[in-house]
Amino acid sequence: MGLFDFLKGPSPEDLARRAEHNARIADIQRCLQSGDVPASIKTRLEGARNGTLPWLATLTPAELSIVRSHGLRPIATVSATCWLHYGWSWTQGHAQGWELALRRLRDEAWAAGANAVLDVKMRTIPLGGENSMDFTLIGTAVSVEGLPPSNDPIVATVPALEFVKLLEADVVPTGIAIGAHYEWLADYSRSARMTWRGNIESQTLSELWEVVRQRAHQNLRSHARTQGNGVLAHLNFSQMFESEQNKVPQYLARHIVVATTVDAKRGTTLPHHIKIMVDIHAGSTPLTGTKRHHQSYTSNEAEGAI
Amino acid sequence: MATVIPAHAAERLKGLRSSAHSTGVFTSDFSVNEFLLVRKAGFEPIGLCVGTCVYHVGIQYGSWSKNQELDVLSKAMYHARELAMSRMRAEATAMQADGIVGVKLTIKRLEWDAQLLEFIAIGTGVVHGDGHKGFRAHDGGPFTSDLSGQDFWSLLHSGYRPVEMVMGSCVYHVAHRGMLSGLGTIGRNVELENFTSAMYEAREIAIERMQYEAANAKAEGVVGVEIHEGSHGWQTHVIEFFAIGTAVLPLEQEIAPEKIEDPIMVLSVND
């Protein structure tokens, strides 16, 4: 690009590209509102589905080999985004954002003719938008040989190896459940200001936390019920803030739990024998579980594989 | 009973130098497991292949309130990586490698100039032990792959061979929100559809470009797809979506006559 290029008018190539961009953005926005999969993505997914385009998989070769030996076929990388502005509630916004992204991911998987999406990662792109956050899910849509495409594809936050492990044990990871709750507490009696009181529980704040956490977990349970009969691998995120309004201390406590939902028949155990062996994988072994499957929450609490 | 040490290893342990690599030494960045598995897969490492490219990335500003691809930057990021990769591949061709495994592609910023980026591609050139040429890429040159030695072995044992590292880049300017548009959203949680659609378009462009490369390499599919989001010192709201993966083809019968066994599942009892 030369220094004085801006003096020239746009080339026909530029104009064509702009027109393509405008059409694509218009289509994406229309589809976001109507709940459809945007046309350009649909074309790519259908191409991968019927083999006219190469399939795309986030799987490693080892995972590819294990899913193939279990009759699964990768189709395409699917993804979904919801960028949400918290005008009303930050906490509830997290539930809304992930739920909407989850629905869109299922729609893409459906368009790809998939039975499941594996290796779903939760991502947040740090663009520093004030009071807003990006909720992105990326995974690999797969079909199961001998099964017709599902009209309600399952979404598994576990990587392919763990997915197959679970399948062998007759457990199906089905989706992501979110429980979020927050509460404000106005401490008129100032009982949580305990400067001179030695060793003593702050009952006010304990109770606040108790309520907030319990409600978040109740929400998790009811959201999970729509997708399976249990959850695994929690991610916990919580924060408490203090502020003062008209000389009254105010406390905000918020708690978010995210978990992988599963459908597991009670009483079924793993059919395998246990055998001792040496692992040839470099670095930390992938057998002991999964890497962090999200980068959306920096949490100081222990977390599972989600 | 103790396992018998192979004769060649025993001789070396006794202090005798090997004559196996009389033409010279091989170089690689393999770990022990990688080395053993690449050889188990029937390949021998011959040398590290490097390609670098220092690139002056031009300037392009997005309009403040507009979602748009910054094609000058997209082209720069793609072209520079392509140059580094093709130089690495030329080195591999010169040493008559059949392929390059474990390619690492990195970008560094040079301190004194924000617009200078250094792109490095480095990997280990390998040859097939029996001189089989069937593993080469569709153009007869060495295949490229960012898969580690372990992954390479696993890929061959899942019935595929690597063809080419494929990638797609899209540098995108995400529109800023106007002052007024913020007012309407007070008190409500609303989706910012222009942000969402920017993410959709940028990601889609990157994926499509990668898939197009894979189709050009006559691949059946792409494994190990990763989508990176990065900002290489650009203004805020400018973000690069970079899709990368290894394009693969099914092994033909004559390349891998052995029957591929089903893998054994392992559950670790370690924490």
C-alpha cells in the first residue's frame, strides 16, 4: 500500500469486498434476532456435512483415533457468541449470556447434522468493553455412525477422550448448566463492622453468603434438570463488595456456578478391569483429567474440568 | 529377568563411538518420548528446519464506529507467516526430508519498532526409514504439521497422514459503541449485537480461509484446529482471529499395510 493510495478511489475489488462484508453482517444480525444460523456459516457446515469441504476438528490425533474407534465422525468446528451488556444485573447476565451462546451452539450443531458437540471450550475475548462481556463457546460437532442427526444435539464440555470414557460407562455429558445469584444487603445495625470485637463470626455476612450460594446452587439444579440428571466438574466464582449509601453499609454478594450436565443411569459401573501401565505422553498426562476448559473466570477457588 | 540391552547401545555404553550416522549428526528438538515414537512410526529425524521473516506491518485504522476487516493487516499477518513457513519448508526440501513434524509458529515484536514483527517457524525434518515417498504433500514436497512426535504416531495409527499445516487469518476492527446507544440500555441486560456479529464475521472469515487452504491441499479433514485471538500491539478493538490446524488424508493401503488396532482406553487412578 502506497502513501498516497487514499487519494485514489476504491478499486472494484475493494467495492466487491465491502459489498460482501455488508451483506454478511446484515445477514448475521438478522439471524441473531431470528435465531437462525447465518447463511455463510450454514454453507460451510453443510459442505462439511456432505463431504464437499474438509471436516474440521479441534481434536488431537489420539482423540481422533479414539472417537473413530467408537463410531464417531468429526464434522466441523462450531462456535457461538453472545456479547452481553449488563444494564440490569451482572450476575444474571452471566446466566443469560452462556444460555444464549449454548442455544446458538446447538443450532449450529443441528445445521451440521451432528449428534453431539465435543470439547466445548468457554472463551471470553478481552476487548475491555465496559459493563459487557463476550460469551463464546467453541467445539467440534460430531455425528455417530448409524444414528440419524439429532434435532437436539448434546453439548459436552469434556474433551473427546473423556467423552468416550463416559460413553463406555453409559454416561452421556449433555450440556452446560449455570446457576447464578446475587443479593444486596443493607446493614442498618452495622453488625458487620466489627472492628473492636476480637474473634467472632460475622453472622450477617455468613448468612448473606449462605443464602447467595444456596440460591445459586438451586438455580444450577433447576437449569441442570432441563438437560440431564446430574452435574460434574463445578466452576465456582464468587465476589463480595462493600459500599456505603446514606451512611449505611451495603454489601453485594454474587456467586456463579457452571457445571457439565450428564445423563447417567444410576447403579451402572465401569465395565473395565484395572491394569497398571506406563504413559508415554510428554509433560503432564492427559489421562488424569482435563485442562481448564474455560478462560472466562479468574477464580481463586478449586475447580474441575469444565 | 532383566531386559537385554540391544547390542548397539551396549557398545556405546562400553565407550565405542557409533558409526550409524557416518554422514553427520541429526538435529531435532524432540523429547525422549517424541524421538522414540517418531522412530516407531517408521521415520528418522534428519535436521531442524527453520524459517524466519521480519515483516514491517503496515498501518490501517478502522473507522471508530464501524465493524470491518482490516485487510492490510490480515494480508500482512498471513503473508509473513507464509514466508516463514515456506522458508522452513525449503530447508526441509534441501535436506530431502519427507516431512516436518512439531512445527512451532511464533511471533515476536521487535523492541525498537512497533510495526516490525518477527515470525519464526521451526520444526524437525524427518525421512521415512524405508524411503517411502508416499508421505509427501500433494505437490511432492515435504508435508508440514504442527503435531508433536506423539501426535504424529497417533495420527498414523488412526489411519491418517499429515499433509499440510493450514491457517487462516482475519484482523478485524470491532466498532466502538456510540454514546447515545448506551443510554437506551440502562437498566436492562441486552445483547450488543454489533459486537456479537463482529465476532461471528471475523471468526468465520478465519475459519473459511483455513478450510479453503485445506481444500486446496486436497485434504479430507483438519485435526487439532485451534482458534487464537490476539492483538499484536494494535489499537484497542483491533483483534486477530487466527485459525490453524493440520490438514490430513487417509493412509493409502500401500503406505501402512499393518492393520490399525483399536486403542485401549485408560482411566488414570492418579489424582
